[in-house]
Amino acid sequence: MRIIIQVVLDASVSVNGHLKEKIGRGFLLLTGFKVGDDKLVVDKLIDKLLKLRIFQDEQGKTNLSLKDIDGEILSISQFTLYGSLKDGNRPSFTKALKYEDAKELYSYFFTKLHSLFPRSYDGLFGADMQVSLTNDGPSTYILDSEENR
């Protein structure tokens, strides 16, 4: 599982030209799954995500959590996070979890995330989405199950 965390001042997602969700300050998550991921991996990364202290305090130190700043989360499913550009000029998605399995695991991920952090919103799994954001910093982090075993 891989989560790209964008620290944002605001973010939104539209589907078919219609605004689906919009948040203020918080995290924009790009969330993808690979072959072998399961609910235990998801649980571990959610726990880590919600404990991150990556917002600046009054002294400019990254010392505050999402909860401390009363932030929000916008999560977007993105299978291309496991696209490999190693060989050739077109991406290979052999490491990405198959559609139905990824849909089930993303549903589990978002349901659990929302239960633990109710100010969480998401796009539409498998849809062609347009995502807008104002990155704060800019600050972008990668949370990867391979590094958090």
C-alpha cells in the first residue's frame, strides 16, 4: 500500500464535471494498493497516518497532527501509484492490485479511516476524477507499506 500525502490549504475532487468533495486545511491522500496488501497493512498505515505530526507549530517546527489543527482529509484512490516505468515507454501495472480486490480494500480503508477520523471524504473509486489542490509548503510525504513493516 502506498499513500502520497499532500499537506494542503484546500483540495477538491470533481467527477463528470460535478464537485463531489471539497476540504480546507489538511491532507490530500493519493491511495494505491499492490498485490499482497491486506487489511492488516491498511490498519497499520491508517494508524501511522493519523499520528503524523507534520504541521508547523508557532515556532515553525513540524510538531502538530491533523487533529491538533482541526484538519480534514480528502482521499483519492489511485492505482497508478504502482505503475512501473522501468522498462519501455508505457507504464506497467503488474504490481497494482486487480480492480475488484483494490475496490474492496479501498472501501475497507476509507470506511475505517472515516470511523476514526470523521472529517474524511473521498472521491469515487475507479472514476475519472479531476483533483485540485493548494499544496502548503509545498509539503508532500510518502507512506509506503514496504517501509513500515
